[in-house]
Amino acid sequence: MSSPLLRLVVLYGGVSAEHDVSRVTAAHVLAAADRGRYTLVPVGIAKDGSWHRNDFAAAALAAGDDIGNSLDIEGPVVDPVEVITGASDVTTVVFPLLHGPHGEDGTVQGMLELHKVPYVGCGVLSSSLCMDKGMAKEVAARAGIPQCRWVTLRHGVDDPRAGAARAIDELGLPVFVKPANMGSSVGVSRAGTAEELDRAITEALRYDDVVVIEEAVTAREIEVGVLGNGVPETTLPGEIRPGSDFYDYTDKYVTGAAQLMIPADLPDAAIAQARELAGQVFVALRCAGMARVDFFYEEDGRGWLLNEVNTIPGFTPASMYPKMWEATGLAYPDLIDRLVALALDVYRRRSSFSIEHA
């Protein structure tokens, strides 16, 4: 008798501002996954936090039908624990494709850990650390990772006007202002005057209690994909050439005006440096499974500067992470298989830890 298919639960949607991006990502992962290897279980999380098993999409996938470029949140409401644990005689792996808070920040990962379910990607610590850009910068700085200069403001602790004045004094103008716990450039603004900085801080505080203000750099935007649990593997670098002042949400998902250059046109030595540094960042921030490490490259200045780390990178047709792996020799379906295998490796290792006092 053949062994049962591995049950792959794909979580998408979520309660963050990146809900719609997640739905697009999930559709493409489900379309690319090997149906001869997995029983695919799409589970959408609505903006109100309810979980829905998408039976329509599951049936379409089983029949080999096209499910389109985005998944709706539809189907019966399900109990989260029941849907992620599944049947006891079938191995279940959860693939969280939840961008932003309440999915990429360690919350869902913690739930999966409590219920002893294998899952793709970084664990609780690295997920929450990388989600908070301010704390990630602090840890990376302790590890000696080069970065652009920044100032962090915390609502209820720091006075926004005093913080803005400090940022101008330390960083100058222009600056970029970001919510610490958000992705896909949601809430990010460029500020060239003190008045614009005040407005940008107010905008960022709509999405988070912590704001990161960074110096503006004249640099190329280079990304590297990372894969692994122990010694990380890295992709050839890719370059983003924004279609506007910076690589914002509209540029990424609406107009598609940005140019994605894969591989980036860089000297061999610079490529080697980027890949080596991406691996160092991955290890320093305790990542596992996958991450996309984003850099600024000052060719005639400081060289490589860490921008941020994305622990659940996009998997849409316009996303750099799968494209960079494809350029490095790992096709999209094989990338999914590798991620599932890495998830199972982590789970088996953690399951072997003793809970008895010696």
C-alpha cells in the first residue's frame, strides 16, 4: 500500500493590513504545490479573525482546476486547533502565508508550537524579532552587521515631536519613516521636511506603536533569498529598481512599475559578499526555514547595509524570493518541497528534546 499523502495546511488572509497580499501569495503556492505529494488544505483567516476551511478551492485543486490569482475567504468556519492538527494517522505540516502582524510575528508560530504541529519557516523568536524592525536592528548591530543609521520612537514612551527633532539632528533630512511591525511597505513614508516628518510619524502610528526612522541612502536595493536550518543556502542576488521615489506598496502590487533584475548586475566579489552577509544575518537573527534579506548597496560608500529581514517573503508572480531561487537553480515546486522538508526536520529535532531533569 502506498503511504498517505502529507497534509499541507496553507494559512492565508489574516487580520493585518497585508491581508490581500497574503491571499494572492497563497493562491500561487497552492497552484504550484505537487498534488501527487500533498493533500492541500486551504484555510483562510478573515479580517475578523475567524478561520474558514476553503472547501471550494480544495475541490478545485483536487480536480486540477485553476483557482485563479487570489483566494477568497470562504467556506465553513472551523476550529483552529482541529484544522491544524488534522487526522492522527496523517502527517500535517502548516505553511503560514500570513504577512504582517498576527501571522508573521510569532503569534501563529507559538500556537503551532503549543499544539506540536510542524510548520514552515522561522520559529517564535526569530519571527517576532524580524517583524519588529527596531529590535531586529538592535540585535543585528550587536552582531556587527552593517546598517544605515536609525532612530526608534515608541508610542506612550517617547514624545513624537521630541523624537522627530532628535531624528533630524542625528540623521538629517530626508528620512524614511516605517511602522516597526508591518511589511509590504504599508505605512511607509519619505519625509523631506520637519512638517512631512510629523505627518509621516502620525501615519506610521496608525499601524503600530513603534516607529523606525531611517536615514535616506543613495544606494541600490538588493535582495538575497536564504534557505536552511543549520548552514544556510543563499540565492544569487536580485535588484529592485523602483518605479517611484521608493519601492512602495503601489509599486509592488498595483502598478508593477518596478523593475526586478535577477540576477543583479554586480561584480563576482560583490555577489559573494552579499550572499555571505545574508547568511550571517540569517544566523544572527535565529532564522530557520526561509527568509529574504534586503540590503542597500552603496557602491562608492559603505558597501553593504542591512535594510530588513522578511521571514515570510511573498510568493506572488512578482515576488523576488521564488524568482531568485529559480535563477539559482531551484524551481518553484521544488522550493515548496524543500521548505516542507526543513519544517519536518526542525519538528523532529525539537520533539527529541528531553523534558526530564537529569
